[in-house]
Amino acid sequence: MKKQFNRRDFIKSVALTGVGLAVSDELMASMQPDRITSPYQPVPVGEPMKKVRIGYVGVGLQGTSHVENLLKVEGAEIVAVCDIIESKVQNAQDMVEKAGFKRPEGYSKSEVDWQRLCERSDVDLVYTATPWQWHVPICLAAMNNGKHVATEVPAAITLDDCWKLVETSEKTGKYCIMMENCNYDKVEMMILNMVKKGMFGEMVHAECGYLHDLRSVKHDMKGEGVWRRDFSMHHNGDLYPTHGLGPVMQCMDINRGNYFDSMVSFGSKTRGLHEYAIEKFGPDSPQAREKFVLSDVVTTVIKTMNGETIVVTHDTSLPRPYSRNILVQGTRGIVRKYPEPKIYIEGVSKTDDQWEPINEYLKKYQHPIWEELETASKGAGHGGMDYIEDYRLVNALLKGIEPDMDVYDAVVMSAVRVLSEQSIAKGNKTLKFPDFTRGMWKNKRELMVMTNPG
Ligand SMILES: NC(=O)c1ccc[n+]([C@@H]2O[C@H](COP(=O)([O-])OP(=O)(O)OC[C@H]3O[C@@H](n4cnc5c(N)ncnc54)[C@H](O)[C@@H]3O)[C@@H](O)[C@H]2O)c1
């Protein structure tokens, strides 16, 4: 009998060995089709809660910053903390205690001790900021134990895992949210507000990305450096598309009347991380002998079902100023955020065909969420947007309303990372986007940040 190709095993082996570069056409094609044949099953809206009891997993840089935010959000309570490093757990426990709450239970016995945390009966929400490969196992354990789950970006790093998140969220009726903090940045929210008011006309094109010189971070021998470097040695694609895509997707109503149709990625030559190692550690250093496969610049073009184009850039291995390259263009005007925010709207801007600063627009079109939360968010991570995302999540659960982002947002953004690797591996092949929503994307619905800004 002909042996059946087991897609899940294959994808797992690709992910583990990092050898997804020589994949046959047949295998590649079999990875694309939509997997779930059952109709879309929305997660039912929950009951209001008096408190949101949180189990936090992974309290490194970003996790600790979320814990700090959550301690300031009324109604949030951290009841358990997990990290493989015991001192990090203790640090988080101390923070919670110092803020006047009961000392949370600590979990640091093994790499999978989050399983015990997920099994606790007094946790409503599991929230993880672990390295990428742990997001999906933790999300699945949380939902299978009846908890809502929030994960740092990207939610998943294989297509199979994207489907598993969708399946499990629908099966368990639990939210699975990818915490895309850049959706809440001040300028991005102003742009969204203006898009929704029709100021740019009909959407036509957008640009975005993650352009951040991570050479020193990736050559750090501890913390995030270790796992980020490892991915750059085994994967060539846009490893981190969500920060730029999140806000742009919202402007284009992706999953809410629009969807990604297809995409193609191109990778440049690979130089930056190796040259940095030679310069910093010497040509005979162990670092200089490490081999990287990640292109210095990865460029992806996405076509949407409604006919817009999006150019996504990933650029983390060369000297450069930070940018997320946000640009949104419609039939009536254009706005960009970097290097500094500029706007042009035909018939509104003072001078024809000339950029102008956004200051006046910000006064008029600031998103109501920023009006409400700017003061409370002062001093929080990434200019305050991290506090706003944490506040919005807890508040939705307290009120028993739908959170701002759902599992489909999580997997659509994450899948761009996976497909960009596949596209490059296939010689820049244009790939069809899997429909994680099974047609639900055609239903127009408004974003919660627009219908429930308060
Ligand atoms: N949204 C943002 O702006 C932003 C910024 C930075 C990082 N991140 C994301 O946050 C996540 C963490 O990044 P970071 O920079 O904080 O990294 P980090 O290495 O500083 O923190 C990760 C933590 O997870 C712990 N950990 C590792 N394996 C674990 C396991 N099996 N169980 C429990 N704990 C485990 C580590 O000990 C560490 O404390 C990543 O997904 C990253 O992409 C997002």
C-alpha cells in the first residue's frame, strides 16, 4: 500500500531540524490547503468577571514588563508565575507582593512546568512571553484546561500549529489572542481612526515591517540573544512580521470583510550577523564561525482579496535606525510614520503634493482609546502601548465582551512568517494564503477598538 504522507509529522520535522529548504512541489502544495472542513465556530462571548486571575509564563524582558503593567490594571490579579529560571520567578513574585497582592505560586521545575500552572482551577487567563517555540504548546495546554490564553508575538511558527490554535480555540470556546502591542501605538491608532472615517478614501496600498538592528541582541550569549540567534541560523524568511502587519491589517479589515489572497517573499544576501561577529569578537572567535541563513533584508509582497498590496520588510542584521515602516495609502491620501510622521490628503493638506507633519491631525483624530489611557500608560513599555494592550485585554474579560483581537488575527499574522520561508525556499514562489476562517472573513464586522473604545 502506498504510504500516506503525514503532513503534521513532516512539518514538525522541518521545524525541528530547520531543513525546510529542499521541499518538493508535492509536499509544498499539500501544506497549503485549508485544513478544517467544519464550519467556522465563533468563541461565545463570556460572562462578565469580577477579577481576571492570571497565570504568567515566561518572565524575561517582555514578560516582566507585562507583569508590571498588569499590576496596575484594576481587576487583574497574578496568581501564578512560571519560568525555567527560578530567580526570574522569584523576581516576579516579589513584584506582585510589593504591589500589595498575595504572593503568586511559582513554577520552575522543568521546561514544561507551565502544564501544572494551566491545570490550576483558579486561573482564568494564561499569558505567555516565552521564546517562540513555546507559544503553541502553552496556548494549547491553557485552552484544553478551560483557560483563555494570550501570547506574545508571533503566536505560531508552523502552519500546522496555526491550525491547531484555531481548532482548539473553536473546540474549547476559549479566546486565543496574540498580543500585538503595535496595534495600540498612538500614531497607528490615529491612522486607523482616520481610515475608518474615510479620510484616505478607499485603501489601495500599505507598507510596514520590522527594521531593527538586532546584531548586538542576537550576539548576546544569554536571554533572548540565544534563541533569536538560533532562529537566524536555521530559518530564512520574515521571522517577525506582526508588528507592522497588525496595524495595517486593521486598516484593511483583514478577517472582517477582507483577507490575504497570496504572497511572495525575496531574501537578500546574508552578511550582517557574520560581519558583526568578526568585528566584535575577532575572525578566529567561535562567533565568527557561526553560520547564518537569514537574509539581511527579507521583502514580502502580499495581495489582498479586495485588491490592495502590502510590502512587508524584515531587516534586523544591518546597522540602521529603528523603523516599522508604516505607510498607508488610499484613493484620497497617504500617511507614513517613519522616519517621522508625515501626511498628505488631497484637498485637505495645505500645499498640493507636499507632505505635512501630522501634529494638527493628531489633535483632531487622536483615537479615543489614547484620550482615555494616555496618562495611565505613561512610563509603560514601548511608549505606553504595552499597558494599553494589557488594559484592553483585562477589561474585555471583566466586561464579558469580545477582546480586540481573536485567534484568526493571531494565525493570519503568524502565517506570513511561515509562508515567507516557504516562498523563499521555493525560489520566490507566490503562495496562496490558507483560509483559517473558512470563509468567515467575508463577513464585514467592525473592530472592537472602534465599536468599544471606552
Ligand atoms: N511585543 C513586543 O514588543 C515584544 C518585545 C520583546 C519580545 N517580545 C516577545 O516576547 C517573547 C519573549 O521575548 P523576551 O525578549 O522577553 O525574551 P527573554 O528571553 O528575555 O524571555 C523569555 C523568558 O521565557 C523563559 N522561558 C524559556 N523557556 C521557557 C519554558 N519552557 N517555560 C517557562 N519559561 C520559559 C526564559 O527563561 C525567559 O525568562 C518572544 O515571543 C518575543 O517575540 C515581544
